[in-house]
Amino acid sequence: MSNLAIDYSNPVAIRKAGLDALRKELGSLGMVLFMLQFDNGYGNYTEERDELLKDITLDELNRELVAMQTV
């Protein structure tokens, strides 16, 4: 299926095109193994993120990013 034939406003069409691409490149088994790597997770990411980052300022994050880039 070419990109021109995909209706990007249709989630079902996008999913089908994605699965077709995975199957074409990886084969059926590879496609299944790839898909098994992903799950919906659990909990509330937004609440957990807010709790984890509540005491961290943008200045601290920036300093850490700069320090990582100099390594």
C-alpha cells in the first residue's frame, strides 16, 4: 500500500497500513514479536510525572542537560 492510498484521517486504515508494513519488513513472526514489546502500561502517568518532578526547577533540568552534553 503506498502512502498516497492511506486515509490518514481513518485510524483503522492507519493501523492496517502499519501492520502491513511490519509484516512486509519483518515477516509474520517478527511483526508479532515487535508488537509484544509494547503494552498500555498502568497507573496515571501525568500524576506520577508531576509527583516525581514537583521539586525540580527548569534551571536544574537545564544544568543537568548541559552537564550531559559535555560528557
